[in-house]
Amino acid sequence: MAPENDSLPRILEEIGDCTRCKLHKGRTKLVFGSGNPQTKLVFVGEGPGADEDAQGLPFVGRAGQLLTQMIDGTASKEGIPIQRPDVYICNVVKCRPPENRAPEPDEMQTCGQFLFRQLMAIQPRAICALGSTAAKALLGTKEGVTKLRGKWHKWNGIPLIVTYHPSYLLRAYNVAAKREAWEDLKKVLHYVYD
Ligand code: SF4
């Protein structure tokens, strides 16, 4: 449960120099989240990679550049006047899993409390879950992205769309998935900003 009058600075302060799960051991910098805290749209990824761990910011590596292109490009094509700094971006776990492995259930559960508090504090109009780890953390489902995407879900009463993680889309053979991700993004951007 989130405390009353919760806020992003308060959550960050409470996380502190966190050692609540084993992921802290390999961490260079904790990656809390970035963007507009008053946003109407939050993107949730899996966890920091090497670039994010070094800089302390989410989605700054190759996958991050693709996410920026996807947000800025889709918004501009659709006539929606927003860019990446207008949304908020964070991850299920705040510290980099070793060898970029997926976060384990105990890590997701321990760190997930902070993600839930971030979402409760921001209260966006919609959430976009990037990849199956984010979908699992927010929807408690074991279904893959292919099954979950293309329709609306809800997290705590907030409409939620699931789409592919940008690092999956970077693989050359995922042309069809790329097209589907643009469709998902269009859907959520129009819902939030029309
Ligand atoms: S991943 Fe989350 S719970 Fe684990 S050490 Fe980092 S901040 Fe703490």
C-alpha cells in the first residue's frame, strides 16, 4: 500500500542506497525513472542494461534510442504534440540484472512495490508495458506479449497496453513485430492525448 501523499521524490528517498534484493550487488547506479512526473502516460520496461546502469537513466542505450524514435515519430505522424520528455519512463527493477538476464520473481516482487508506488503517485491516464516482464509484473500473467498486445488491460483501474520491448524490436527479423508495436503506440497515444 502506498503511504498518503506519496510522491516520486519521497519514493526515491525511501529507496535510498537499496540493498533489499540481490540485484544491488552488481549495480553501478540505481535507475529510478525519468520524464515528466505530471505526465498522462507512463512506459514501463524490464530493468536497466549496461548503458542505463552506467548513466542512472532508463532507456538510454540502443533500445532507448528506438523507444525515443517510436514515441517521437508516432506522435509527430499522428499530429500529437508530445515528445519523449513529456512521458515518464521507468522499469520493473531499478538495478541491472547480471548478464542482462530477466529479473527473478523475488526481485520483481521486492522492487515492484516501488514501481506500483510510482504509478500510484503519477496516476497516468494510461500505462504502456514494454515486454513480457513488465506485463507479468503489472498484470500478474504468464501470457506472452503476442497474446496480450492489441487489446486493453487494466492495472489498478488504469488502462494498460502491452507491446514489444524495444530490444526485441532491434532484432532484424522482427519486422512484423515492429509494425505491431507502432500500432500499439498509436492506440495508446490517441487514447491519452485526443
Ligand atoms: S532492484 Fe530494487 S529492490 Fe533490488 S536492490 Fe535495486 S532498488 Fe532495491
